[in-house]
Amino acid sequence: MPRSNACCLVLLLLCGAVLLEMNPRMTVISAVACPQYCLDVDYMTRPSTGDEKLSPKCNCCLAPKGCTLHLADGTSVSCH
């Protein structure tokens, strides 16, 4: 009887090892939702390009990090 219990334990451990090997770690995927609106952007600047006026993007979600959106009303929005 003790031998059959030991065999069952070994079998259970092997099954667990096989199942863990199939998915060794969980992958966490994060998503960022972009707002579906466009600001009235005249042009965009980036620190790496200096004062060069770049093609505008609708909002900071679609623009590269660190850029500044210059709006048509004269204000600006910094994208972090």
C-alpha cells in the first residue's frame, strides 16, 4: 500500500511539472486607451528637433512622449 501511495504522489508531481512547463509564467499585457478626439493643433515640436515645426498629431496619445502640441489659439500642451 505505501508503494502505491508513493507512485501516485510521483505521478501527481510529474503531471504538475508538465502543466507548469506548458505555461511557465503568466504574461501581463497592458493596454492604453487613446481618446477619440482631435485638438486644434497648429504644429508640434520635439526637444530633439529644437524649434522645427513638425506635422501635428491629434492629441498627446498619438504624439511621441516629450513633444509639445502648439494649438491654433496660441496655447500649448506638453505630452508626457
